[in-house]
Amino acid sequence: MAPPSKTLKTKYDADLSWITMPVSVGLIVAEPIFWMLIATPLGFHVADLLLWTCLVPRLCSMHIISATNSFSHVYGDRPYCGNGRAPYADCMATNNLWVALVGGGEGWHNNHHAFALSSRHGMLWYEFDWCWLLLRLLAELGLVWDMIEVTDEVRLAKRDPSVMMQFENKYIVRYKREEKKV
């Protein structure tokens, strides 16, 4: 038997071993250079295009990620895990409305920790999750598939930490990719 390959492969056998630290840094440096080169031909001032295409989006995404990893571990409620309750007694993740609205649903962080495989973080009708809505739209268009979600039975069950233990199968795969026959 051949030794396992050290290349990182996806389930579609795409070789991702080329994604190394120098390549990542190169892409981060190349993006502003790209915008600087095309700014004038597009009729924009270089500084304006750099500000609105590179700096502002990066700054906003950094702050949203920081808010998720700080506020959503301190302020909010813990309906599924944490507060000394099984199965994740030490989990500090909380559901935070304000982070969820700005972060696309990632503020429903306790839900995410309890059901980590689910692409849907907002479980109840009032837990707005616009990233999940965008994923569903992309799935309807055939651009995203094999989305793992919590079953409706689990999602609509009483919010209790033991809910995770009550169900044998918590997840369902929707928008399955159809294999093309050759």
C-alpha cells in the first residue's frame, strides 16, 4: 500500500498544496497593486479605489470577526451549551443579536457551537441569518451544494442543552450534488 499523500486535497480531488504562506502573502500584496494599475484606466483616483476596494472591506471584515470572537463569547444568551451544562459545559459562546445582524448570522454563536456542522446559524424565525439566505439562493442557482443543516425536528424542539442528546440524527444534507453520468 502506498504511503498517504502529503498534499491537501478536497473531496473533489483538487490539489490545494500550492496554497502556501508565500502564495497567500503574494495575493494580499498583489490585490492593491492590481487596483492601483487599473484605477486610472477606469477613471478613478488611485487613493479612492484603494480605499473602497481594499482598505474599507478589510477593516470591516476584521472588526466583524473580532466582534464575533469577543462580544459573542461574553454578551447574550446560551440556549444550547455552556453555563456548566453538558455536552459542552465550558463553552462561552452566546447568541448576540447585534453581532448577528452585522456579521451575517455569525452572532448566533451558541447555535454555531452546538451545531457546528450546520450552515444555518439562526435556528428560530427571529434569528435572522442572511448568510444562510445567500447560501440557499446560491444553492437554488446550482452554485452551492451539499449544504448541511440541522433537521427541522431539532431546530424547532424546545431550546434545551439536552436537545443535542435527544436526537439520533441531528443533521440533513440539502441541495445534494447530482453525479454526472459519463
